[in-house]
Amino acid sequence: MAFLEVQGLKKVFAGAGGRADTAVFEDINFGIERGEFVCIIGHSGCGKTTILNVLAGLETPTDGVVIMDQREISGPSLDRGVVFQGHALMPWLSVLKNVAFAVKSRWPEWSREKIDEHAKQYIAMVGLAGAEHKKPSELSGGMKQRVGIARAFAIQPKMLLLDEPFGALDALTRGTIQDELLRIVQATHQTVFMITHDVDEAILLADKILLMSNGPRALIAEVVENTMPRDRTRNTIFNDPQYYRIRNHLVDFLVNRSKLYQSGEARAGHDPKHPPVLRPGLDAAEAPAAHAAPAALPPMSQKATALVVNLR
Amino acid sequence: MTSRDTLRAGLLSIVFALVTLAVWHVATVQPEHAAAPDDEYAKLMGKGTKKSDGFPTPSQLGEAAKQHLANPFYDNGPNDKGIGIQLAHSLARVAGGFTLAILVAIPLGFLIGMSPLLSRALNPFIQVLKPISPLAWMPLALYTIKDSSVSGIFVIFICSLWPALINTAYGVAAVRRDWLNVAKTLEVAPLRRAFQVILPAAAPTILTGMRISIGIAWLVIVAAEMLVGGTGIGYFVWNEWNNLNLTNVIFAILVIGVMGMILDFIFGRLQKLVTYVE
């Protein structure tokens, strides 16, 4: 059993104005191993954030369970640190106090000195040493998000949940913070679940990428394993031919195939309990050129051979 | 605004004040009595020679102000107390009623703001009670409390309650979900969440409500004291009207205005203290 198990997750939102209730997603099953970095990719409206909120304990699913460390998740917990999309820093507190607030929640018995020292250590980890006494309004968007990351790491959660943490940042800042996050995660062996829209970000950071089909009734269409070496960095990633294969596969999914799962053949042939696990990076037989061609065919018939590695 | 602009605005204010005083002076000054009756006759008729039967002039007001401010705390019995003592009585009533109102409004506002159910259930009562002139409560207050001074405090309580209550409820209800979610994921206990997340987040709105409340309280205390009598700046105004001493009435009006300005300034400062930039 994986460290975190998601089983049969379903969320139904009540239809407004007499319309029928709609399931945003249904029968979502996946597992996350300890120390694994998992990204989830999908178009808007497929319920990624809802899944993350369920994992965080902020929302209750209509159906299904989430089990972490052999215990069912029921409500928020300090075991799961969350980095919110809009950083969610408290503007009346300084950087240090924002992080210290979280630290005090985790270890209420600690002395003030110990709390501040611990908080400072994590502020330094995200490269903000010297900015401890600034208010969030005095920081740039990237710096605010770093504080959010420091706050989540400072409570030393068993698992980190990131809801599109870099979505609002410019490309340069995003790159720098991605590098930092990668460095910290590699050093701490943190288990991470992250939502992203950015294919490159997913390839750089994730060990495993969950591809979600379009909503409503979204499901996990494929699980892509990142077979690139774990010591990859943003600067060297482009030298690896695997990068292009994985990237083409992901882009192809988002552009062409994510909408095919609404009904018909693709859905019928799909087993949501065991979504196919693919390793497009290792696929030497299919050269990058073949991937570049738009894949209008249903996914299973095109890629069924050799690629499917069922872990169960 | 640059310091240069501030200076200009200040100069302009002084010009406006001088123009007002000049117009007032021209409009109210009376020609000297051509044939002044002899002093002894004047003493027989009134106290002094400076008796005027018209609207007071600026210089008369200045004279009165000097007298009042030279000795603001004298007490020569129920109908002759210094302006400082009267002001202190009014301020004490306002402070009492306002403090009680805040002690009720903030906890109740918290509950209403956090519970949509309670908010809906109490809304009709608030909507009906809010537009009632606080003075309309006076007979009920006098009948039940049987003490005019305490009734004044009650009236201040009633009129300070609504803006503080409504703003607190609104501020609490409008706290950003993100911050509450942060508190939830950190398993923050309810009391700590109330005091360290919701209170600071809603503080600017709460202070806005308190600032409106203190302004209304200061408006109402004058009218309330005119009704109940005894002490206070409102009673002073009414008493001087009965004495037909318009100079003192005008002086009292100015004092009321300046005091109101000071109260507003204090709450403006407090508001600035708790305001945060997002």
C-alpha cells in the first residue's frame, strides 16, 4: 500500500437553478509513495483544486476515501502542509511572524526564541534571510510565494500540497523558485502533490505526472512516469532526448486527447481503477518525430504496445 | 500632498476663517449709542455698560471664550458650572455608553459574522431597531431606569451599538477564505483563530464602525442632555438659551465641534494603526 492512497474519489456539485447535479470528477484512484513528487495536469474545470482540497481536508468528497499513512483523512491536519495559489500570507504580520504562526501551531509548547529561530531557518532556506521583518506588502510576488513555501515546510509535514504555486509569477521568477523548490525537495525527500498548468514545470519537478481528462466527469486518463535522472536541473534538462518525448506526449494529451474521455470508446476502454502507466521518455522505438504528429486516434489503439506498464 | 501644498491649504484656511469673522463682525456690530446715559442710570438698569440686545459679535465671543477658558472647572452650584466640568460630564456619558456598546457589539458581531444562520435570524431585528432615533428610547429608559443620567448613557449605548455591530459582522464575514484555510490546515484552535486571524483581519472594518459610532454618540449626547438636563454640554447650551446668552451658546457650539473633531481624530489614528496593506 502506498503512503497516500486515493480510492474512488468523486465530487458532485449541486446543480444551480434546477439543472442536474454534475460530477466534476469520479472514480479517481492513485497512490503516492513516500518521498515521491507527483504533479497533476489537466485543463481548468477538471477538479484538480478540489482533489487537492480533499487531500488537504478542506473539502469532503461525495464519495471515496483518502488514506495517508494507513489512516483515513478526515479534516485538515498539520501532517499536510499547503502552499496556496494566492500565497495566503497574513498581511498584518511580518514574514517572520507569518512563518512563526505556523511553527507555533505545530509546536505550541516551544519558547518564543525557539519558534523564531526555527522560522528563521526556513526563511533562510528559501533565500529570504534579511527580509524577516518586512510585511508581505513590501515583497514581490515571487518573494511572497517563497514565504508561503517556507511556512509550509516549517511545520515539517508528512506531505506537501501545492496548488499551482507559481501560476501568478513571471517566467524568470518562476524558474528561480522552481530550482529552489527542486533543491529543497531533493534535500528533504519531501513527499509532494502539486497542481500545475505548466508542462515544463511538471517534467522538471515530478517523478510521476497524473493526466486528467476534461470535466465534467473527469478521470485520471494516464499516469506518466518521469524516467529522467532525479538530479536534473532546469539548465540541463533540455540536453536529454527524453525531455522532448515526455513533453510531446504531455502536450499531445492536453491538446488532442484530454477531451476524448467524455464518452465513447476512450471511456469505455478505460479502467479508472488502474489507469495506464506510461513511460514515454524511454520509448526509443517511437522517435520524437512520430510524436510530433498530431494523434487524432484514440489513445489506446495508438500507444497500447510496450508503453503500458501496469504497476499493480 | 507635498509640504508646499499643505502650507498653501493652511494659508487658505486662515483666509477663510478671517473672511468669515469679518462678515460676521460687519453684520452684527452695532453703532455706539450716541448719547450714552450716565453710568449710574446704566448700573440701575443692568449690570454693566456692555449690554447688547443683538446677535453677539466676534469680539464678544472672544471675550466670553477667554473667561470660560481662564477658569473652566469652577462649580457655583447646579446652574453655574465651568465649561470643562460640563464637557467632562458629557464625555463620561459618551465613554460609558460607547464602551458598553462596543462590549456588546464586537462579540455579537463576531457571532453574526461567523454564522450565516444567526445573521439571517437577527437581521430583521437589526433592520427595525437601527433606524429608530435613539432619543425615542428616552421615555422608556427614564421609566425603567428612573435615573436621568443613566438614561443618557443608555441612549448613547443604543445609538453606538448599530454601526459597531453591523461593521463588525461585515468585517468578520468578509475575512478572506485563504486566511481561514491557512488556520484550518494548521489546526489552529477556535479562540486563537478568533483573536489572531479573524480579529486582525477584520480590525480595520471594526474600527470604521467604532469611528462612526463615536461620531453619532457625540451628536446624540447634546440632544439627550438637553432633554434630561442637570449636567453636560447639551444642558449647558439649553441653559444658556434660557438665559438668552447667545454668546455662550455659540461658544458651546464651537466647543462641541472641536471635541467631536478630537474624538474623530483619535479613532482615525486607531484605525490607521490596525490597517494593513494587502
